[in-house]
Amino acid sequence: MGRLILFAPGVHIGGGLVILKELISKTDPETTFLYVDGRAIDIVHNTKNIPLYVIKNTVPGRIEAEYNLRNNYQINDTLLCFHGLPPLFVNNGNIVVFDQNRFHIESNSLSKYSLKLRIRLHLERLICRMLKSRVKQYVVQTISMRNGLIEWHGGN
């Protein structure tokens, strides 16, 4: 069995950060690698000294992190994507997506949101649709999200 890679760009507040911190506290630093949003680095408390890569909160920073992930990932690793999106450049192996964002799977209108947010959500929806076949497993927190994901995915 390979390493556990926790990939968490954009995770810097809220429930996702709480869960990420708890998961980090339970992992083995010998078999874990962490990609963490630079805005969360002081909050994560990496007291176990898990090897990590700090992700800059910019589009180039995210793309750079995805390339680093591709070069660091090995086929026997488990990749847990905490930001709700499949990886852009890793396309095989044990990819798990923790999705808390209904906007990724619903097709509701985004017209009431700012232009910047609409563009980002449309892009994220596109990525989710195009790359969902790469994901071995989705993890969600509620039955309604599970049901929505199954309907969106067309599978179990």
C-alpha cells in the first residue's frame, strides 16, 4: 500500500478545514503527504511534521500544485481531494473526492451570484463532469448529497 495524499487547495475555513485538521491529527507522517492552502498553513498545525506542499491561492499557484501532485503521485497512493474536484493531471489509481459543494452537481441557475463566482462555478462544474470517470470513490456527508451525486453521476 502506498501513501495517503491529502490534496486541499482552497480549504482554509469552515467544515472542510475542521475535517482536514482532524484527519491530519490521525495520520501517520511516514505514509502521508499534505498539499495545503497557504491561507490555512497556520491553522492546520502540522505538529506531526508531515511532508507538505503549500499551495498559493492563485490560478497559477493551483496549476503549479496540480503539476507537482502529478509528479509526486504514484499508482499505489490514495489521493484524497478535499476541495471537491478530481485532479486535473492525475488520471489513474485510487482517487477519492470529498465533495461538500452542491454547486458541483446541481444545474441550478447561478444568475444571483457575482460574475467572478459564476465563472468559477461554471468552470468547476465542467471539471467535475469531464473528469468524474477518474474518481474511484466520492465521500459526502449527507443522504441528500449522496442521492444528488448518484443522480448526477449516473452510477452508484
